[in-house]
Amino acid sequence: MILGGRDKIYEIVRNLKKEGHTIIYVTNNMSEILLADRILILENGNIKTIFQREEIFEKIDLLKQSQIKIPEIVQIIAQLKQSGKGICLQEWTQQEMMQEILKVCENEK
């Protein structure tokens, strides 16, 4: 499988985490947020909040209030969760998230 640049970075981060390394990943790309175990939001140089990846759907209003654009794929997963379709967040790339969404929707048929 040939990986693109972003997928290579995801793979490197995942492998380092599996080896027990602590990774501090700074990004303004919200689509990369699911690589994190904990998410920290800074505002004007101060920590506004810290939360676990699993809490992301509970924090969507806070993210929007902080002017952080929520990726469409995360919004779709949030809507699926509200309709009772269980999707457990993991360290996903956007491609992997889409595959999980399709799998959950296919299981509902």
C-alpha cells in the first residue's frame, strides 16, 4: 500500500505511541485531532481546556466557540451517535473514519 504524506505521519505517530513514546503533536488541522489521547485547546496563549479524545462529541460546542472548524466527517459521526449508532473513536485517519461509518451503516441494513 502506498501512503500519502499525511498517512505516513499518522503511521509514524501510531508506531511511536505503540512503542511507549509520549508524543506532543501541535496542529491547527482539526482532522488530525483523533490521533490524540488528550486534546488541549489554547486561547491567547493560555490553556482553555483539556479533554480526552472520547469526549470530543461532548465538546463540539466548546470547539465551535473556540472558532475551531469541526471536520464534516466528525460532524457525521456525531449525528450517527445521536441517532443511536455506536461508533467508538480511535486513532483514525479520515479514510479509516469513513470506512467505520460505512461499516456501521451497512450493519443497520
